[in-house]
Amino acid sequence: MDEIAIDIQNLSKVYKLYEKPIDRLKETLSFTGKSYHKDFYALNNINLQIKKGETVGIIGKNGAGKSTLLKIITGVLSPTSGTVQINGRISSLLELGAGFNPEYSGIENIYLNGTIMGMTREEVDERMQDILDFADIGDFVYQPVKTYSSGMYVRLAFSVAINVNPDILIVDEALAVGDARFQLKCFKKLEEIKEHGTTILYVSHDIDQVKSFCSRGILVNDGLIIYQGSPKEAAVKYFDLIFPRELKEKEVVMNTSLEELKIKNEYYLLEPEKDKKLKFFGKGGARIDWVKIYGTNGTNVIIGGDNLEIYIKYSWNKEFVRIQQIENNLANDLGISVALADDKGSYIFGCNNFDAKVNINFKENDHAVVKFILTLPYLRSGTYFLTSAIALGTQNKHIQLRWYDYYAELKCISCKENVYGVVHLDYKLVIVKEDTRDEKNNSN
């Protein structure tokens, strides 16, 4: 049992359903014990063990019993029958609103949650700055949380949940409330605490996230665990439950959107320096004045498989860069690059002037407008992020002057109906006789 974080045995949660409100009173006052209700099993005889350090994704249709299971594990609900044994400190992020007093300020709620977790005020004080930095909601932390937007609420709630050093972290669909950039930040943090050996239970309708993030998948349907094992196999069985309806909806959205988006070829303008919330790093002395992305119909929507042109204006302080070049014994060259990452921060591709055999000498000018011309791979539909940077030196030896991490959020619609994995590759498939194989291939 030392290796088990959560041990669930014969767990059931039954609700009594009454056709009319008066039936509840009739049943209470009945001298004969007559029943006026029907039993609804939100969970039906669940048996489950989760090992320490596991990352478990729980998937299923709405109403399958996922949230009920998590609420019982965290103690929010009591089971009708069965047992749940927890080994370690649990921190959870369930539905929006759970765990915070709306009349308290953000700061007061941080202390309240710390106390519930069994932490002393001194321990909360030690983690306070980390919580505030990650939440990044400014002076709103001193205001009652009832004045927060749903986005600010989930930022603070998630920050508290991950910064109390839990042994077990439980995350329900609450993260879906945050914007795409914050979700990316959350997943990078989840990857970090996952590496530290924290047990994670993660509920999501984003099946790709479950497949890539989790080590085990659990499929729940009608209060029963119908599969547990490989996240990939869990995803296949999940789509078996919902596939016909989802396929029709996807076809309608894709066909309509593609036709509308291909009518025009306007550019999408970005000005990173004007975005006060944008985080960047580097020595300084350089910047990106603007970015124009053509092929997006003037919006942040791109189409997987289509041609794309990205114009970027880089500028730099020649004297500042010259000093950096001398102090670091670097070449006079500037390196400029763009890269595209998925919603979990994994880079799909990148390109730069070194690979393109284009030299930029910082002494010849104080700015450059660069045009990247590329054909997008057949990406799956979803959210992606653009990263751009300007560096000094060569590809093998350089320093960053300005790096804009995930500064542009792009929505991709794939022109392929089915994209398995990250990208789709064009390929051919033929039927051949075994004895017709090329002898050269046999020798490899």
C-alpha cells in the first residue's frame, strides 16, 4: 500500500430521483415504507487504484460520473457505499467557485485554502509570492473574489492549487475557462510538477491533451469504469461512444469555415512592443516592431496545408549591439527566427535566416523587414502559438537580444478531415507482391 496514492473499493454514489417535489414528503411520512423515488447511480461499484507518481486522465461524456468521482476523492461529496483511502496531501481544482469564499479578497482566500490544506500561516507566507506571480492578476488580489471575472478566478485558484506542494493534484474542467495563453502556462507547470513525482488526476474533453500528458487513461460511462489502460486506447473507445454525432458536426464546421476563409488574403497585424502583458527575455537593444501574417483573412486563423507569408520588422540599437559583440567575442551577424508551437508548448517547426543562407550584418543598418515564405504542414485543428527572436552571432555561438515567447495565438483549421497525431503527411499506399520488392531496399 505504500506505493498506492488513491485506493477506491466498491464505491457507489446513488441519488434519489422524484417525479414531483411532493413525492419526497410522501416517502418521508409513509408508514408502510413505500418508495416514491427511482435510484440513479452516478457511480456504480467503482474499484480503482492509482499509484504514486501516476498521471491519470479521466475521460467520458457529460454526466458519465467523472466529476462525482473527483468530488468524492476530495471529500466534497460522501459516497453512498464503498471506501476511498488517500495517502498524501490532496490539492484540487474542481468547478469554478469551489473552495473560495466570494466575500473574501484573493489574499484572504489564499490563507483560507492554505489552512484547509493543513498549512501554517508561515508556510503560506513562504509561497505567497510564487502564488501571486503565477496568478498574475495584479491589484485584484486585494479585492473580493466575487468581483473577479471567471478567467481571473481560475488563474488564482490554479496558482493556489499547484503552489501548496501537494502529493496529489486533481484538475477538473476548470482550466477550460482560462484563455489559451494561460492554459499553455498551466500545462508547462503541470509538466514540471509531474516530473517531481506528484500524482495527477486530470479530467478533460481535450482528448489529445490526455493522450500526450497522461500515463494512463480511464474511460467512465454511465457511472462505470468501462476501460483503464493506455490513454490512446481509452481515446479510441471514447470516440466509439460519440463518433457519429461528432463527425457530422465537424464536417459542417470545417467546410463552412474553409470556404469563408479562402475568399480574402488580408494580413493579421501584431505589435508585440505594445502588448504590456507580453513577456520576453534577452540582453535587449533590439525589438520586433510589427508582424504581418498574410493568408489569415485579417484574423488569427490559419489553415493547415496552406501557403503562409510572415513579414516581421526587426530593429536594433547599433551601438548597444556593437558593445555586446565585442564583450562576448561574437560575429557581426544577426539571427532572426520564427517557430510555431502547439497548445502545450511543444514546437512543431522553426525557421531562421542561418538555415536559409541569408546574412544580416547589424552594422549595415538599424532595422530589417524580413519575409518568411512557407507552406504550413497539415496541422490538426486547434490553438497554436508563434514565437519570434532576434539574436547576435552565429547559429552555433550567439546571445539572445530579444525573444518573444508564444506572443501570437493562432487558430488553425485543418484542410484534412482526419489528422492523427500532430501533422498529416501526404503518402501513397499500393498493394504489391512480396517477390517484387526492390533488391536495394532488401539490402538496407
